[in-house]
Amino acid sequence: MMKKILITGGTTFVSKYVAQYFSEHNYEVYVLNRNTKPQIPGVTLIEGDRHALGDHLKGMHFDVVADITAYNSDDIIDLYEALGSFDQYIMISSSAVYPEDGVQPFQENSTRAENKFWGKYGTDKMEAENCLLERVEDAYILRPPYLYGPMDNVYREAFIFDCANADRKFYLPKDGKMKLQFFHVRDLCRLMEMLIETRPAEHIFNVGNAETVSIKDWVTMCYACFDKTPEFVNVYEGIEQRNYFCFSDYEYCLDVKKQQEIYADTIPLQEGLKECAGWYLTNEAEVKKKPYLKYIDENLA
């Protein structure tokens, strides 16, 4: 029998991709959103706000609740109280729950605390995790680093693609050695499917590629998607990095050994970036662009 999965969201990047993935992999997919954007074909829409569902879900049973859009404790409480019955609950949390001054690589049992680069987003995610485990003690919680892939509406890879397509010099923070860690959204979906199918004893997972990458190498990979090589201009102290670059001046690393025990064959970053580039060429309007190029032209070029 097809499993019934409830996905919160379903119209933007991660939740949209998750809805499409499970719809294409023999699941009966229900999406919960306010119906303000187009829906993925093949899903059943439950139109509503998770904070005002009343008894709308009480008569329904879901094999899986995939909570992609839980950002704080109220999000967890209101959805949980509105649900009828379910077998499994998976929440997408964030690596932002770990403080910037913590011992790295972060492990699942590392101390969680406010991270000055993520602020309220991270502390709200911590509270959401706590609220969920108080109510569903066998829930699965996934803490990804930077997610990427088709449907990404955040101006990160797309910013580099724009620079490459315009044959621009690339203004690189400092020496370019700052490290990033990524996880393809399809790997996230495959991992979720593994959790559903195998129900491992571990319930909290750092998730991501095992390897980190320097920002210089990452930019080079993005340019290579268009058969180009960047000419770098190094930008040193005195300029706020987020004015001209798409990541804060903060590197971190997650220990993903527990994930690798059940799902180790992640998509190579260069392969994933090429897929992103192909999607962006035909979906540029979906990306929320930031004025990095304007700032560079007016202050750095």
C-alpha cells in the first residue's frame, strides 16, 4: 500500500522539492499550506494555516509527518495538537542550533546554544526540537548544513552563476580558505526515505556531505558549470562580507558519521552544482536576488 505522508509547506525550495520527490516515489502526498503559490502536480492540498487548523486533520491518519517548516515551538505545538493519528514524525531542524564557539566538528550531543551568526533562527529551532521531543519522543530530527539543489530560491549558487555568465571578476573574502559544508536536497529526501523504511534506533542526525569545501573551490566549481574559470580579487579587512558575498564570515563542520551508517553515498558537490546551474537557467525568476553586484560595482570594482 502507498504510504500517506503529510508535508508542511510544499511550495518553496526544500518543502517543494520534498513534495515532488515523494510524489514521484510512490507516496500519497498531502501538503499543508495557505495555497498562495502553485502546487506540485500529483499532491493533495490541505489549504490552511498550521496555527488555525481546528479539527480539520483530526479524522485523518498519516504514516509520516514531514515537518519541513517548523521554525519555533508554536509551530510544533499548534500542528501537533491539530493532528489526528500518525506513525512517524520527521522534523527538519538546522545546524544553527550549535554555537559558533563550540568544539568542532559538531556532534549530535554537542552543546546547543545561541549562535551569533544565526541568532533567533537558531534558538527558535532549539525550542522547536525540545517541544517536539516532549510530545513525540521517537521523532526524527535532522540538522543539515547549507542545503542546495534545484528549486533553491536563495541567492547563493545563483549569485556565482550570474558572475560566471557575465564574465565578471570574483571578489573573494580574504584568502578564500573559509570552509563550507553542503547537502543536496535530494540526499535529504533519500535519507528521509531511509528513516521511514528502516526506523533506525538513532533519532537525531547531523546530515550533510562528509567533506567540507573552501569558498574558493566552491566558487571555482560554480564557474566550471559554465566552462569558465574565475579571476579572483581578494577582499580583506574593513568590508562587511555579507555586503558582497553570499555567506557570513563563519565556518563550521558537522560530524555526519551517524548519517553515513545508514546513508553514505551522497551526491558529489560538482555534480550537484551542475544540476543547480541547469535548473537556474530556466527558473531564474524564482530566485530572490540580493544586491551583491550593485554593492561590488559601487564599492569594490
